[in-house]
Amino acid sequence: MTKKSVSTLLLGAALACAPALAWSQQPYPGEDHRAKQDARNAGHEAKEAAKDTGHAVKHGTSKAYHSTKQHTKNAAHKTKNATKGAVNGAKEGAKDPQ
């Protein structure tokens, strides 16, 4: 090969590779866009997780409230019935002492 064909070959190779090198660079060399997007995604995921946690806490609180309310009513009714039974028993005992 002659000197001219070698330089022509090198120039052709450089021109062929130049567009690939230009497209592979980031638009703003100081910023890493992938890391920025990863940080955004992490923020959105944290937000959704906080929402899910809040909804779960609300559901658990509501369930505990209703359960406590129901069991309190149940205990009040049982106490009322037991008190009536004791009063009636005392009345009968007063009428018919042993």
C-alpha cells in the first residue's frame, strides 16, 4: 500500500466512526441523566409506598374502632343482664329466706 492509500483509509475510518462517537455522548456532559431518572423513580416509589402505608393505617384504625365499639356494647349488655339477674335473685332471697 502506498502512503496515499493508507492516509485515505485512515481518514475514511475516522469519518465512519465520528457519527457513532458523537451520538454516544450525553447532551450535557456534566449531568448523568440515568442517575437523575433513577432518583426520580425512587422518589415516586417512596411516595406510593407512603400512600399505601397511610391507607393501611387508616383501615386498621377504623377496624380497631369498630371492633372496640362492638365489644364494648356487648360487655355493657352482659353487665346489664347480670345486674338484673342479681337484683332479681336478691328480691327472691328477701322473700324466701332460708
